[in-house]
Amino acid sequence: MMKPIPYGRQSITQADIDAVVDALKSDFLTQGPRVSKFEDTFADYVSAKFAVAVSSGTAALHLSALALGVNEESNIITTPITFAASANCIRYCGGNITFADIDSSTALIDIDAIEILLQSSPQGTYQGIISVDYAGYPVDLERLRAIANEYDLWIISDACHSLGGYFVDSSGRTQKCGNGAFADLTVFSFHPVKHITTGEGGMITTNDEQLYRKLLMLRTHGITKENSLVGENHGGWYYEMQMLGFNYRLPDVNAALGISQLKRADAGLERRIQIAAKYDKAFAGSKIKTIHPKSNIGHAYHLYVIMIENRKQVYEKLREKGIYVQVHYIPVHLLPYYQSLGYKQGTLPAAKFFYEKCLSLPMFPGLTDEEQEFIIENIIQLNFLING
Ligand SMILES: *Cc1c(COP(=O)(O)O)cnc(C)c1O
């Protein structure tokens, strides 16, 4: 029997280990020069002007919501097929979430549904949209921006799944996820299952200098020492706390890992695309459905999701074989916390349908050909046994 295969896993090289050891031997453990370097190289990688490193993707979402002024009066639209944190960040600020259904051909938020929602609500009801590049499939932010402009909304792009992804816009330009061309703020996570890892960590990218300055302050308690920003100056020790911020700093030790990992981001993405192509080929013409990205999309393949009948049975049988498939996600509005807020079952039918059938197959750069063949063989066999 093969050793268990997870759905996602980090890859750590000797270069990563050396980078972390170097950081440990340096003067900085918490935020220091490696954080700045990580921010600069990351901003460069996604072609954004500014990047702010933080302690997790969730912290990145929370700070983004704060920087955009979310409060108890806010109504924000997002997708139900995402990790809970995409919606929770609004709840942290006391705001309300409205879930729009997904487009079943992509599993992304249905932009038509957003438009209908906005058209049927009084102007000014909603302040923002959190879009999610689910599985690594980039949302059409060009179209979303046009709608957002019409209704005066901001956009947070949750790109935790789509580092290295892109779409080609209507004028033929490649728009990298996180480049800040359409979204006000873009959020990434460096949890170990994501494209690159810092253990725990996150990043916010933006082209908006004002939001950038605000994020820097919010990351460190809302405190600033910068001469140009403080109102008075009592001496060298003087600082001001100008807003209620948090300690969401990323340690330099973790940033060292991030810098080293980022160097292999392209290689990792290439391998993910290769794995996806092999799955695509194996399931073509079978009853196992997959999501095929449109031709103008650079899918980042954080996840490889199939749609399968009798999903629970397939899931359990695969686990018995040591293939640790996963389900992404239980629709957020159906989680007990959101149910307690009054979200109804029986709404958002496309999300419910998707949830009943989706299954994430192992997808990570370190997956071997042999492992992938074992996975494919077992899925095809089980699907035949269970579903005919
Ligand atoms: C991983 C993830 C997050 C949260 O990131 P953490 O770093 O685990 O806090 C948020 N949104 C999505 C879509 C994610 O996949």
C-alpha cells in the first residue's frame, strides 16, 4: 500500500531551510528587512504597486475590510463556495453578508446574479464585493469592476487560490491575479496547502497608496511614528495611535521562507498545470465531470475539483485506499454560525448542487506521476463500481 496522499501539501527544500536558519541567526525575528524584501518581490511577482505582508490570509481579509471602512451598517456581497474567512472578515467588523449564487460552469460567484441583486435593491444598499478565485480560476474582474463602478462598490479579490493565475481582458492584456488593475485590494494566503507557504502568513496587494498606508498602520495597532503622519512631536519616542489596529505582523523568520518559496512559485504552478492536464485527459469522456477553464484564463489550480455522483461513498472508499480527497466547500451560508444569523437553507441552488457533488483530488507540486496514476485508476474503478 502506498503512503497516504493528502489533497495538498507544502514542498520544502534545503534552500528554504537555509533561508530560515539565516533569519534565525539574524537580529530580526519579528518584522524586519526580510518582510520588506518579501513584500517587494511579491508585489513584483503579481505586478502590483504595493504589498503588505501579514500573519495570515484571514488577517489580510480582516485588515482589508477595516481599511475599506466596513462597519455595522455595511452590506457586502460574496460567494457561498469559499472558505468561511472570506465572509467572516465582514462579520469581524459587524457588517452583513449577502451571498450570491455561483455560476455552475465555473463554481465562481455568478456575476449575473450580482447584477440582478444590485438592480433589485435601492441604490446604496451595498458597499462592496468580495470575489473569490475558487480553485484558482480567476474571476472576470474587468466585468465585475464595471458593475462595481456603476453601483459605487469596492472590490476585495480573495486570491488565496490563484497565485500566478491571470485572465486576458477585453483589450487582450494579461491581467495577473493581484495586480490591482480592477480590485481595490487583493488577498493571498501562505498556509501550507497554498501555492507558496510561510507556515502561517498572508499578503495584501493594491495600487492605491492611501489604502496601502492605512493597511501598514492597521497591521501594527493603528500606531505610527512617521513624522509626516503624526500631529505633534514630543521627542524621539513619540508615536500616535490613530486608529484601532491589530498586531498582524509577519515574523521575519516566516518572510525568509516566503522569499525562498516565491522563487519556486512558477515551477510549482507549472507542475500543477501538468497534473491538471493529466487528470483532464483521464476523465475526458467519462461520467466524471470537471471544470474546463475558458481559453482566456490562466487557471492556477490550487484545487482540482471533480463532480461525481454518490460523492460520500467515493470519498470513503478513496480514503480507505489512502487517497485523502477533500470537499471544498460546505457552502458558507449553511454553516451553523451563519444559520444562526438567519440564512436560509434551500436558497442558492447552484451552490447546493455543487456542494453535493464536488470532490477535490490531490493537487500539489510534489505529487508523483506514480501517485497520480494510482489516484486516477482508483477513481475510475470506484466510479464504475458505484455509479456504473
Ligand atoms: C486559505 C484561505 C483563506 C484563509 O487563509 P489563512 O491564511 O488560512 O488565514 C481565505 N480564503 C480562502 C479562499 C482560502 O483558501
